[in-house]
Amino acid sequence: MNNNKLWNSVTNTLTIESQSIANLINSVSKEAVLDAIKLIGDCKGRIVIAGCGTSGAAAKKIAHSLCCIERPAAFLSPSDAVHGALGMLQKDDVFILISKGGNTREILSMIPACKTKDAKLIGVTENPDSILARESDLLLKIKVEKEPCPFNMLATASTMAVIAVFDAICIALMHYTNYTREQFGVIHPGGAVGDRLLSGEK
């Protein structure tokens, strides 16, 4: 394959992913996103997040971003969860389960414990008819038109869409909780961001 074809593949992927994120403004439920912001913002416990594969990678990023705005969050490995790690989850927590199809066995196996413990469950899936969607207290349907890969299977645009929606939720939470630059400075003294905060640079 020559360089032109390779570059066309690159630009095609970037175009599809950017369009997928732009389309979220019209495809994601305003009410569901606002409810998620309030549920997470008012949470008295922790936000526990789980996903498998690329959804797991998204879950880890989301957990980190929430911690950065003083919403205590943690990624829960689905394989560890059903071997005792579900003890992390408690009544005042919000449990976010991410599954593109909504029927991932490892994800569904955690739902009964969530119900028993009476934690709030946010389901993130593209499939409103899935078990995860039906069992969730709050459904965040996040769906893209297509993936950039030639088989329309590799979860790239869809993973970016999930991360983008939760990026937007995190920024909205900063407003909802009146999160301050001073709070950010306490927990982020490292790196270039820490240097800017400590020096007072905008």
C-alpha cells in the first residue's frame, strides 16, 4: 500500500471520529446527561466504574478525570469484581457500567451485587434493548453511526464518544460543585499543569 492510501486511511479515521463526537450534541439525551451530572455531583460515596476491553480503557480514563475534580472514583476490574472486589461498592456509591452492546457477561455479573447493595447504577451502552439498559437506574445511550475500521468492528469512534461525553460531564461537574482552581492545585502539584498552578499562571 502506498503512502497516499495510508494517509487517506488516517484522514478518514480522524474525520469519522471528529464527526462522531460532534453528532453527540444531537444524539445524546439532554435529560440523561443532566441526571448523570446531578447523580455524580451529589454522590456521598464513591463513583465506581467498570468496563471490559476498550470500554475498560475508557472507564480508567473517566475514573481519573473524576478524581481530578474531587469526585472520588475508582476503576473496578470486572474479573476481580466477582472474586470479592465488589466489596468496594457500598450503598452511597454510584456504579457506572460501560458496555457497547450492553450484554457483556462480565459486566452483567456485577449487577446483582449492585442491586443488593442499593448503589445507583448508570448504564452506558448503545443498545437500549440490552440487559444493562433495562437494569440501570439511569441509561446513558451513546451510539455512533460507524467505526472507522474497514470491518466496522474495532471500537474506536465509539470509545472516543464515551470518553467525550464523560469529559463534558466532568467539566459540567466543575460548575455544579463550584470546583476551584485552588482545589485543583492541592491535588495536582506535578507536571506542567502543577507548575502553572503553583506559579499562578493562567
